[in-house]
Amino acid sequence: MVVALVATVSSACTIGSLDDSGAVADYPSRGLSILAPGSVGGGWDSRARGVGSALTSCEVIDEDVTVTNAPGAGGTIGLARMAGRKGDPYQLMTMDTVTMIGGAIQNHSPVKLSELTPVAGLTVSTSAIVVPARSPFHDLRSVLAAMRKDPKRTSWVGGSLGGPDHITVAGLAKTEGISARKITYVPTGGGGEVLNLLLSGASKVGLSTLTELRPQIEAGKLRVLAVSGDKAPEGIDAPTLGALGYGDESVVSVGGVMATPGLSDDEQRAIVRVVDRMRRTSCWKRALRQNDWKDVWVPGKKYGALIDKQQRQVGQALTSVGLGS
């Protein structure tokens, strides 16, 4: 399942610029609103503010951009709000595919992510597997060996149930012949909670985005055992999951932008055109560096096709860990 996710994203990222012929020429003619379906300071919020800042600071558009937050229920509160604004091309939302799909399944959302209008996939985040600096675990293999002996006591902490972190841990357990239903996984809202549970000893191993964990890593509070992606980011001395032989267990969630349901093809193309211009600016490139995001480009209907495929795949993965419907 995860191999298919990686292959799908890898092929999608090679797509070139979208043909903007027929796009609405004067879009946007008034201010844009970008909804972050998570808390201030979280990954979705950072993406929303990064997009908004790049659009205005680098003068991609002349109109104002307002960022609002609707946290809760794995992003489904924001998802429902977007669904209620059908037909409004001035309402956008940031998200990432696997996390929001998993949140919708877990919270029995009546609205699916695939019901919105896809604009573009823009980023892939590097994740890091970490332990406290005083931990007896000095590499990932020692963690997995401990899991084989006692999966319940080798507790993990990460993001939401059914999200990329959880699915990655379940995949690692599977490689060791451990039922995903036997692992101890504590879901949280992000990096701050991960840090607290690790340093208190409540959890042994943590998994979160490098952006959220980097300050504690650089302060010497956390030790990195492995990272996702094809190479370790600058300043991080740790092997990749692929180099350790576990690359197929890393789940690729593509962060991007969605619009409300019910837009015309011309309206969708107009929004994609604006986002395409935004991603080429120095402002957006700075946001990529600051957030340890990998730059990808999966525009329009290609992003929709990726979401449709991951909807099925994430559902299968959640069922394997006892969380599916």
C-alpha cells in the first residue's frame, strides 16, 4: 500500500505547469480567504500563512489575503465549512492528503476531501523518528528489537490516529512480524505534545515533522534515529528510512490547497494559475526552507486523482490497524 503511495506521488511530482488557457482573466478581483483547518502554529496553519504571505509580499496578486483557523476533529470541521461555501472561488483551504483523509474516516465525516475542488499539491514534509537524548535507544533497529520483545511497553507518540505517523509506525511493526493492533501509539496534536510525552517518559519513541521537532533536536533534547525522504535535510545527522531498508513504510502525504465544491473548470484553472505563479516566487521558496518542506507540483485534476487513490489506500491501511469502518 505504501509503495503505491510513494510511486503515485513520485510520478505526480514530474508534472509540468498547467495550461491556463480559458482561465478567468481577472481572478482574483477581490480579497482571498484561506482556511487552515488546524490550530495556529500547526502545519496547516503554517502552510496557509506561507501561501498568503507569498501571494501578497511577492505581489502575485493585488488583493488582500485573510487566514482563518477552524481546528478540531482531524480537520473535518474546516472540511465541512468549505463544503458549505459551495461555488465560491475566493475561499481556499490548506491541508495534506493522508492526514485529512484519515481524519475524515476516523471522525465519520459526511464530507470527503475528494468533494472539494483540487487546486494543487505543493509540499512534502520530512518526518523524523526521535527519542529523548537520555534514551537507551541509539538507532532504529534497537527500537524495533524492543518492539519484538514487548510491543506494548515500547510506546510511540505521534500525530493523529490514522495519520501518516500512525500508519508509518504500523508499517514498521509489520516488518517485524508484530500485529499493528498490538502496538501502543499515543496520538497528539503535534510537535509540542510529542516533546512533552517523550521528556516525561510517558512514551519511548516519537514521530513528527522535522519542522516541529527541529528546535528540540538542535537544543540537544532529542536524538534523531531516522528521517523520511531520499536524503537527510541540512543539519540533521541521521540515516533515512530508505537507507535502513524501511523506505517502503514511510507514508507520503502531499500538502496543498483546495477550493470549495461546485467550481467551473475555468474557475479551477484560474486558481491553479495564481498558485503556480505563487510557488515560483522567492517568498514561497523561503517558506519551503523555513519549514523543511520539499517542493512538489501536482496541479488541478492530477491532485484530485491522487486524493481519490489515497482515499482508498488510507481506508485499507486504517482497517489493517483496526481503525477503519
